[in-house]
Amino acid sequence: MTGYTTGHKDTRIDTQSNDQDAPIGELLTVGEAAKIAGVYESRVARAMSTGRLPFVRVSASRYRFIRRADLEAWAAKQPQGG
């Protein structure tokens, strides 16, 4: 397992999945994801908490990160003006 840096592609992280060393793509913070999706941070955080927007934690970190691909899929399902 290696570390991470947000915004870098093909980052490897420690997740709870069986394939812990798989490249996961670009990781975004809640703030970055909200800015890209054009919504408030609270909306992104709520979607993560309710399971509608998948996220990952890096090792034992309390911080949650969103894969760009997951954000784009979630944002495409949101009503316009969201």
C-alpha cells in the first residue's frame, strides 16, 4: 500500500475492498467534488452518508475522498440547478 495525494491519477490507497492495491483514479475532497458538481459541500456529504455517492478512506484517516468517476456518475443523475 502506498500513500495518496488528492488530484493525482492512479493513486493507490488502503480501502476495505479485496483489491487494495488497485489504481482508483483521481481522488477528490468533498470541497473539490462540490465545486466540480456545482452543489454545496453539504449535499455531497449527505449523498456520501446515505450511500448514494461512494467514497473511500485513506488508511486510518477520518477524511473521505470521492473518485472522480463516481462523482461524475452521481452528478449526471442529479436534477439541473442542483
